[in-house]
Amino acid sequence: MVSRFAMGALMTLVVGGALQTHAQAGGFSWGEADTDILFEKGDVAARGGVVYVNPNRRYNTVNGVVGTDGDFSGSFTIPSFAIMGRISDALACAFTYTQPFGGRSEYGAQAQRADMIAEAPASYNYYRSKKFDTNEFGATCDVSFATGPGRLHFLGGGFTQDFSYVADSYYGTLRLDDDQALGYRLGVAYDIPEYAFRTELMYRSEVEQKVSGTFQPAGPLVGLVGAGILDAQGAGSLPQSVKLSLQSGIAPDWLAYGSVEWTDWSVLKTLDYNIQLLGPQHDEYNWQDGWTIQAGIAHKFTDMLAGTVNIRWDKGVGTGSDIMTDTWTLGTGALITMGPGQLTLGAAVSYLTSGSQSLAKGANFNATANGDWAYALAANYQIKF
């Protein structure tokens, strides 16, 4: 049964993992380190790919008036690369790269006016755009032992994560960076290759980002503090998470899989920073913990082609400071044996449920959003020997 399920299991891990990212769901979650490559057979395996996401989130009303702006959520791409080396039957290590967290927002004229009015009479400041990126470089090893009909795996490793944040407002542009913050992941798994069975529990640690940077004054603020660049410092936490995954062959050439993940988004209450001459400030989130549940099925059609379909639910983390609502996603993908390796292609569509934000709950202005749609495309390629 190994050969019968080999392609289906690989496709599940690659395509299913590649599509576990989409817009406006799970907080700022983007990519996930490809530690699944540790379970590949052979001495060396390498896998790389990219996911493109187009969120299409816009305000339906702003301060009670019908929205006229376009989408405020910006599209983005998420790269992922991994290489595994098997030292022995009992030990393998992998080096991975991805962008685990990120965000993009660009506000139209109507939202900018609402933000300005809400700031009055204190400052009349408003945001034009905000964005941030992270990059994770990690190393994870797998120590395994034959136990019963399968193998017991203990996984662990560390990673370094950077952070880059840019906020453009009427009064100036804030840039904050952290070149390196350390974290770790620990996991345990059990697999029975004969039945394409695997269950895995993986923990990823919280990361504390201590940032520094600059603020470039603009507009009327130049007349108060001058045109010179001001120093800025800040701090914020990005969350820990725990994920339980399960997959198993259920019939010849068929495989079922699923996962449940908890993410500690309640750790992100605010991003706090201090700007020289202007004093302490913060971006307010007040998020609650996130939950993600996914289930899918995979089928091997021929020795050259396999396919999958899955459904995913992300619990909204917003509490009214912004509009981060529940999301439902339908994903599909195909694995094609091509050249010396295997090409994986995937696509997903997400429905972002309606929601609202309000000044009373920490938002910059009052607004609502109807149900919106997001789209994602994914591609990656693997070679192993």
C-alpha cells in the first residue's frame, strides 16, 4: 500500500499546506514553515514555491454613510523554501524559509476623512496606508524510532524572525524594524507509511519583537518639530500556536486529512511605540485567540496525477477595533509528476463574513463590511533523491 498512497500523501502535505493561508483570516497569519519535508523518503529533498493572495475586503459603510472607497486590503505573495537531509534512518534535519506573518492596508479618501474627523480636535491626523512583513529562517530536526507498526518522531528546532513595519499618515511616515528575534518549535508525530497514516502535534513559540526606526515628519507637523528625521522605538508580540494534524488512507488511492490549530492572537493587544518629541503612541488591536479547522480528501488518479479538495474555517479574531471576521475557504489542488520532480498547483476561494468596527471598541473610525471574497493561487516544485 505504500506506492498506492505515496503520491496522495505528498500531495496532501504540499498542496494542502500551500493553501493554508488566505486574506483577513487568522489574524496576520501568512505562511507556515515546511517541516513536513522531514517525512519525505530519500537522502535529500528540496521544495520551493509561492502563494499569491488577493483579499478584496472593503468598507460597506463608513460613519453610517455608504462606502465609496475600493478595497482597503492589499494583495501579497508568500514564498516558501525547504531542504531536507537524511543523516540516518533515525535522524533528518531541514532548513526552511517563509514569511509567517504580514499585513497590507491602503485607505481611500472616505476612510481617511473619517479617520481625520475622529482625531479632531486633537490632531486631525489620518492614515493613508499600513504594512508589515516578517521573514523566518529555521532549522528543524526529526529523531525517530521504530515503535509498533510505525515510527515515533520527536521534532524540534529554532528559527530567527525579523520584522518590518511602515505606516504612512498625514503627519508623517513611521518605519520600525527588528533584524532578529529568536523562537523555537517542538513536535511529536507517529506514522505508519503502509497505511499513509500520520498524526502530528506541533508547537511554535511566541516571538517578542523589539523594534527601532525613524519617523519622517510631513504636513503641518514639520512646522512644529522641523523636517529632520526623528528616532522611534517600540515593541510587540507575535503569537504562539499549537497545531494537531491527522491523515490516513481510507481506500485504495484515497486519503483523508484534517487539522485543528490554536493561535494565541490575544497576546496582540497593541503595537506600542515611542516617537522622539511626540511621546508614546500605539496601534490598537484587542484581538481574541484564533482557531482554524481544516478537512480534506485526496485521490491518486494515475501514476502521474493526483488531486485534492479541502474546506477550512478560520475563527475571526477581531473584537471591534478592526474587521477581522470568520472566513470559510474552499481549496483544490493537483500534483503532477513532471521532469525530475513533482509540480504542485493549487487554488482557493475564501468567503469573508460581514463585520463591523467602532470608535467605542478602539477603532480609528466607525465602519461596517459586508461579506467579501478572497482568492489565492499556489505553485511549488519538489525534487528528491
